[in-house]
Amino acid sequence: MAQIVTALYLLLMLFAGWRLFGIGWPRGRKIAAAVALVAPIPLLLLIPALLHPERQFADVLRAVGLALLVCGALCMVGGWSAARLRARRR
């Protein structure tokens, strides 16, 4: 189940990056929207791990949260670049 949720999160970030490229917003607003889309799920894991580092699985939560944050950002950038390349071909 955890792998399915992780895969869905990453696919949604890829799709969101693709769609954000097509919106006619200024670049700063697009970046703010991308951060607002990427950050919530990893923060659900990072905040408890950072608030209570003495708990048993805090290091695992921190590692998984950071991995989701980095991979979500990479998927967002990947979707953005794929949409940019496709727009350039047309």
C-alpha cells in the first residue's frame, strides 16, 4: 500500500509540473504553486521527526520525508521540462 501511495504522489507531481507549465502565470507564482503542491506530504513525515528526534523511528521518518521532498521536486521539474520540450516541438 505504501508503494502505491508513493507512486501516486510522484505521478501527481509529474502531472502537476506538466500542467503548471501551460498556465499563463508569472514564473514566481508558478514556483510558489509548485512548492505548495510538493511540500505538504513530506512535511507530514518531517515535522514529527524533527519535533521529537528521540522517538524510535524519527530517523526513518526524516529520511523518507526528505526522499519524498527531493523526488517530488524532481518529478515536478521533470513534468515542467517535458511540457517545455513538447511545446518547443510544435
